[in-house]
Amino acid sequence: MLDSGNKSYPSQRSLSIRTKPDGFSFCSTTARGDLFKELKMPTRFDFPERFEEFVHLRGWAEKENLQVTLIDFSDRFMILPDKVTEDEQIKTFFNFQFQHEEETQILKVSLCDGKQLFCWEMPSDRDRLFEQLFPRLTILSSAYLLANWTIRQASVKQKPLLVAHLYENTMQVFAANAQMLLFANTFPIKNIQEIPYFLLRCMDQLSFDPVTTNCIFCPESVSEEDLFEIFSPYIKHIRMAHFTHHINEPLQFSENK
């Protein structure tokens, strides 16, 4: 593993890492401000070797004084009542719901409503790698951040809100009204035509009026133009957003969208 000196980099206070369909996004907070870097992963086989080399070369690995936050994508999550806290019980729920071909680690954190527990899976070898590289590590699920954001936004606006995150071959949908989170799920997407089928079906089941409901798309695997073309005939209030490194404000609206 190559490791260069850190002298050319300003003193780093914190590091945020976010998984993307094509690799990783990094935001390093320093005395000079935020520095952004991208690491492209042409294939899944490039991880973890290229990732380890990248963080070592930039002096981010194995630093006791560096607070690191990892925003990781997982298509396997559950939202449970906050009274369900026993690890074995939660593990039983996951084993019943999902098929497992590898050892996994279940992580959990309370939602901002104080009533529900957000749980998600991460492959154990992936978890161990990040834990070894970053001694002061906080792992969060991108789905957890979006669920929290949907709850808060619907409460502030006092209107129903639907958020869809398009990531690789999946679509995660979150829906809330002014009182609570109503829906959160992951849908496998084979082609772009399936996106409106699943989303409009969710709106129908939730009794969300397409004319009045605010719908926000965070597309990382589909173009904004294609989504507008698909949904404009059905949904009146559409906005596009992209993921950020801010935990409390994970989405930033696209300009003129």
C-alpha cells in the first residue's frame, strides 16, 4: 500500500465520505474550507484496493484525530418501532425478509420522530474495512438521512411530501405527511419505464393527490430530463435535487428545477 506524506494537505478537521454509483465522493473540512474529491470505481472489483490506496495517499487513513462520517448506500433497511431494541430480534426480522449470501452487520439509529428505529445492513467485511481505516468513524445510511429529511420537510411545510432516490438499479421512496413518515421502501428497477409504475402506484396507495403533492427526485442513475419527461403529465409539483455531504440537509435543490 502506497502512503505519501501529508505535508501538502492542510490540517484536516473532519472527513465525509459518500458512496456513489460510480465510486465515492469525499468532503474534507479544513481551516481553509471544504475540499471535495471524487474517486471513480470503473468496476466493483476495484474496491477495496483503490479505495484504500486513495485514502492513504491523502493522509486520511488511521488518523486518531480525524472525525470521519461515512454515508453509505444500502438497499436493505427496515423501520421498526423504537421499542424493538434487541439485536437478536432485529436480526430475525432481517433474516426473514432478506436472503443472505454473505455475513452482514446490522446497524441501527433512531429516527428524528423519536418513535421509530431505522435499521440497515452492511456486509461485515465492508464494515470491518472502514472501521480499520478510520478510528473515529460514524456510519450512516443514505436512506436514513432521506427518511429523516422527508419527515422534517413534511412537518415544516405541513403538506404531504414524496421523495425518490434513483441509485443504480434501485429506487428508494419515502413519503410523509405533516404528522409522520408513512412509507419507506426500496424497489428494484429493470428499466426506466418501471419508475413511474412503482411511484404512481405508491401515490395511489397513500392517497396522495398528484396535483397537490410535492415530489422530489434525487437521480443518480437517471437523467433529470428523462424524469421530467416521464412525470410531467402526471405530477404537477416536481423538483430535482442532488445529494450533499450535510447530514441534516442531505439534499440540495437543482437550479431552475
